[in-house]
Amino acid sequence: MRILIIFLLCIKSSFCFTYEEILHTIKNVAATNGISPKILYTIIKIESDFEPFAISFLTNKENAIYYKNLENQNIIIKIGPYSLNRNKWVVYIEPKNEYLAKEIAKILIKSGFSVDVGLGQINSQNFNENEIDLIFDPTYNLTKSAKILRKCFNAKNKDMQKTIECYNYGMRNRNSQPYYIRFYQHYIKEFK
């Protein structure tokens, strides 16, 4: 697996989506799915900071350091301790292009990692192997994000705080709402 990742990191390409294209997609997907574009925008800002090829996953510190050492001109890798469990580390990968993103996601998923991908950082539990070739497309990814939000909204009795928390944490109940607090702070900052 490590040799294949190194190979993939050496491939060059510069195709990307502009910020304006992503904003246009947020507006269209929000309208189509009956979700506020401000809510979708805020989630995308938090989750990927508008990086359509973003990939993140949790691992131990040793593996995180290994992946950080693979960084090069075609990929940015950030690592750090996971705030909810100090024994876990977050690896955040920004490939330069969609091809690299797809290939890295496929390798990580086949290796047993639960990964979050694309603008909405959709968890691999929410898509199947056949969708990997589509999941980094902004429209497809944001449509998946909108559907997850809608599912959370309906499951959490239309409670917005619980809906936002559910988007990040899933259907499990939490005693606190750290994601909603973060969401609210970003929302106020962006939209006052």
C-alpha cells in the first residue's frame, strides 16, 4: 500500500474548481434540496475550507507521522491529535487533483480506514465503492451533504442544533454539542 501511495503522489495535474464555481454549486444544491445555502456554506467552510479533493481520517500517531512524510508538491498533508481522543490522530490530505483524490480514497478505504471526503467531508459509511468516482465532484458531494442534513433534520425532530451535530457525529446522541458550537461561531462570523 505504501509504495502505491508514493507512486500516486508523484503524478502531476492542476485541474481544480474555483471558489466561484463552488459557491454557485452550493446555491444550486441548496435550492434543489430545500436547505439554506448559508447552512450548507458554513458546513463546507468548516469541513473542507472549500477544498473539493480533501480527504481526512483517523489513525495512530505513528501512522500519522508516516503519512505526513509523504507530503510533496502534489499533495499537502496536515496531521494533529484528535480533540475527542488523544490516542487518535487526524490526517488531513489535500491532493492537487481529482484523480489523486480518488486513488488515495480507494487505497485508504480498501485498507480499512473510515475516511471523510470532498467538500462536505462525506464519511465513507455514507457512500459505496461505486460512488468513489463521483464523490469528489462538487455537485455530487454537496447533494450527498444535503441529503445527510435532511435525514438528520427529520430524525432529530427538526431541531436545528441536533441536526447540525448529527451531520458531524451521526445519529448517535451526544451529551454536548461541540460541532454545533463551532458551526454557530462560523455562521455568525460569515453572516452576522
